[in-house]
Amino acid sequence: MAAHDYNPEEVRKRRIRGRRKRKIREWFVFTGYLTPSLLGVLLFFFGPMMIVLVQSFQRSATNTEFVGFDNYVNVWNNQAFRTASINTLIFAGIAVPLAVLLALLLALLLSSKIPGKSVFRSIMLNPMMVPVASIVLIWQVMFSYNGALNTYMGWFGIDKIDWMKSDWSRLVILILFLWKNLGYNMVLFIAAISAVPQEQLESAKMDGAGAVRRFFSIKLPYLWPTIFFVGIMSLINSFKIFREVYLLAGDYPYDALYMLQNFMNNMFSHLDNAKLTAAAIIMCIAMIIIVGILFIAENKLGRDTEE
Amino acid sequence: MKRNEITPLNPIPSKVKEETHEHGSIRDLKEVEIVRLSEEEIEKMHEKGRADAKRRMRIRTATGRIWTTLGFLLAFAVAAFALMPIVLTILDSFMSTDEIKTNYSAVYNSLSSASSETKVYLSSTPKLKMIPDMVSFSQYKTLLFLSPTYLLKFWNSVALVVPIVLGQILVGCLASYSFARYRRKRREVLFFSYVILMLMPFQVTLVPNYLIANKLGIYNTWWAIILPGVFSTFSVFLLSKYMRQIPSSYIEAAKLDGANEWNIFTKICLPMCKSAVYAMAILLFIDYWNMVEQPLILLEDSSKQPLSVFLSQINASEVGVAFAASFIFMLPPLLIFLYGEQYLVEGISRSGIK
């Protein structure tokens, strides 16, 4: 009987209506799951970021007069900001490639046939778990002017170096950074290396490819995504190096260690809202550009290796 | 057996012998010569081949062994470097306060003048000993029973970190489930902005945090740190990466059985991502246990500061107990590491693979 009522137009409409209803319901359900996070992010990050953007064009927190790009020019011409940016960039430029390269070498080492691999991996991952604040004392014992390293060097007739108050301080911080971050990067690389198809390595070995050749022709193409991931993570961590600097050298470190966060802290303590907001926006844009370049480079390189 | 496999020329002669009698082809001429070799000569050739292979094998295993040893030594050196600061801190925490002072006062005297321009040049070389003469628990005694500040700061740290970790895991799981299951173009844009937010350094995010804390009147309270911590997007990024790896057939099957989204979330998604959630919790715990930037800016009151900030303000007079304080501070993360290393390694490993 129902067959007689069959009306294709009606059925189609009903189907479309049903589909739309389901779509709307789906949207509500999944937006429901997202809501707590989204509200929080809007309230604590994106919303205030907009206020920061607006305030960066105003004279000060109390005087809302529009001043155009004055604040940006002020920050840009600020000597402390320049020093801090250059120091941060120099540090990232040295520390990030080193952190990637050394971690990759360590991962290759721990992927080879040496005994006790898993023990070594645990030990090398350990520094990641140790708060910087609690090993700062040992670092000070090592590197202070009357410290252990200078004493040991004295035995060999090498002159004392004022580690924390010369350009050597960069090296001290670099060693601390590598100590802390190599383990994490290494675990990422070990996972990536073990994901390289074994048959390809075997057949290359049969064809007489040496270890170096096998690394560059087979492993490396598979490792590119991980190299970029590790690079980005290390970059983020290199921006956090202020923590180490602060714990080792306090509020007023040697010039070479004056990082962007030091600059921001000083602006916070002076309540200099105009410079603070403008600097935050500049850094935000710089960060987006850097990450964007990395993403584009990864896409390019990833495509090259696939072909 | 193994030797036979390596030895060249082994089974050919006898086989050839039979064939040459049947066929009178050109091959005969060559192979007849082989046949002519006496048993002794063949045996000699075998012997030579075997010795050759053996020698080559020995060289190869020798070089292999050398490389393995070198690699082992290198790994050992790196591991020693990784452990050294931790071990020294623990050892030094068992020195008595007096011993610390005689050993390290030179170091810390020069440090306390760090802010002023003058450098302290000591005429006498400082005594630097790493290993205590006598095990003494005096540091711990002072720390735990005589000066309540340290314990107070320790509990400050706990009170800050635990809500952040639990809250962010809860909020993050819900949000990542949404991002993993509902994939439309606009959502992907939102997800990308979450990723960008995750990548932002403190130098950027602390300014809006400070602003909003002032507006909400929670500046200089723990909420100013806890709330932004709970809604930080780090966990969303990694967890949704995991949840996207769940095969859709599982979800379809559950749907056919009449499961609603909540059932799918709690009965399928969370159990399958258990190790990722644990790993995430460990990572978050380390990150916030270690925090310095946020409390420095968002907490004015030094009595509310966590131990991580306080440890850096130790001056020469308190050096006597600083090592024990450091050790107590690193103890919770180390215990968590011992307990959850498997999860952590697995979680990190899978986060890097796309």
C-alpha cells in the first residue's frame, strides 16, 4: 500500500531534511566537547591577545590616545630590546641545530648493536625529568670563578676563565640546554629510526652500500619529518632558556645572556604597558613567520623525498 | 655446517665429474682439468678457502667489536655526563652543613657578589670536594624539622601543579576528541590556531595572561597561574594526534551497536589512548613543576611562590641546606619517571611520527 504513496520528490526532501538534522546534531555534540577548552582559550589567550593588540597602538594603559606605530618604533629602537633579540636569536641559531644533530647521532648510536641500549636510553632521558632549579647548584659549583672547572684547569696550567661573566657564559648555558633537551630529542629520533623499513636497509646492504651511504640514501628521507618536529620543539625550548639564565645568573645576567624574557620581565616590573604590548605583538609575528618558514620548508623537502 | 657454507668451490668438482662422462661437449676440455685434481689437492684448496674466509670473518668481527666498544664507551660517557649533576646533588645533600661551608663557601662568596661589579679574587684555592667525608642527615633535619619555609614552598608547588595537570588533561581530552572526530574545514582552521598558540613562547603569552588576571582580579593569586595552565593547548595538540589514529571501523561498529558519542568517548577512545594520556600527564607535570616565568610575573607575594623560584634565591647563608632542598625538589619527578618511563617513552615516540 505504501508503494502507491511513493513520491520521489517527497522522499528526497525528507532525506535532505534528515541529513541536515543529523549534521546540526553532530555539530552540537562535538562543539559541546570543545566548549570548555574553547571558552578558556578565548578568555585567557585569544581575547586578551586582542586587547594587547589594541593597547599596542595606545599611549599607555591609562591614556587611550591612538598613537599609531609609535610604540613599535620605540621598542624597535630600544637598545635593550635589540640586545635581547640578538642574544635570543644567536642562542637559538646555535642551540637548535646542535640539539637536532647531536640527538640524531646519539639515536643512531643507540640504534646500533651496543649492549645495554635501554639502560642508556633511560639514563639519557633522565635529565628531562630533573627540574633545572635543583641542579643549578652543581652548575654554579662547576662554573663559578672559584669553581671546580677553573680549579681543575689550574692543575694543567690553564688560566682561569670567568665563565659566567664573559662570552663563555653562552657556552655554559648551551651545555645546560643540551644536557636537558638531548634525551627527549633522542627518543623521538630512536622511534623514527626504528620505523624505517627494514627490507630496504637489508637490500641496500646486500648491494654493498656502506653504513654512511645507507644513512643518507635510505634513513634520512624517512627522518625529515621527525627532524622538523624536533627542530620546532627545540626552538620552543630555546626560547624558554630564560629559565636557566634566571636561575643561574639572577635578574641581571652578563650582557651575552640578556634574553627577551629578561627584557619582558623588566618591562613588567616597570609596568611599561606600551612597550610590553608592542613587544609581545612583534614577537608573536616573528614567531608565526619562523614557524611558517619551517612548515613550508618541511612541505618542500617532504615532497622532494617522496619523488 | 657453517664452514661449508662459507667455503667456496665445495660441491662443484664431484658433480661435474658425472656430467662430463655423459656429454661430450666443449665444456669437457675445461672441466676435465678440474676432474684431474687429486682428492688431496681438492682438500688443500678447501682448506685454503676455509682459512681465507675465517681470516676475513675474524677481521670483520674484530672491526665490528672495536666499533661496538667505541660506541659503548661513547654512550657510557654521555650517560655519565647526563647523570653527573644528579648524582653530585644527591651526594652533596649528605654532607653536613659545616662541610658544605668549608668546601663551597669560596664558590658562593663569589656568587653573592654577582650583582655588584666587584669580583672576589681569593688568594687561597677553594677546597672542592664532591664526596662527603661522612654521611650526615643534618641538612634534611634542618630542612624538614627546623625551617618550615622549604616545606611550605614545596606544598605551594604541589598545590599549583596538581590542579593544572588534572584540569588540562580533562579539558584537553574533551577538546581533542572533538577535533579528532569532527573534521570540517573551519574546525581545522581553529585547530591550527591552537597549534600556533601552543608554539608561542612565554614572552608572548604572559602579556595577555597578566592583562586578564588583572581584569578578573585574580592577579597575585594561584588562580592566575592555574587557569591559563588548565586551558593551555599543548595537550590538545598531542592527544588529538593520537585519537586520529583510532581506526574508524571501531567507531562505526560501536555506532551500529547503538553507542552514543559519550559511550564512544569513554569506552573506546579513552581506553585506547591510555598510555598517551599518562605520557601527557607526566610531560605536563615536569613542565609545570619546573615553572619559573609564570610565578615570577603573576605572583607578587613571595610566600605564594613555588619551590622552583625559591631555590634560585638561596644565598650564601643558606647554602648549607640547599642541596637537600634541591634533592627533595627533584624527587617527585624522578619517582614519576621511574614509575611511568614506559608510558613516557611510548608517548614521546608516537608524538613524533606523523
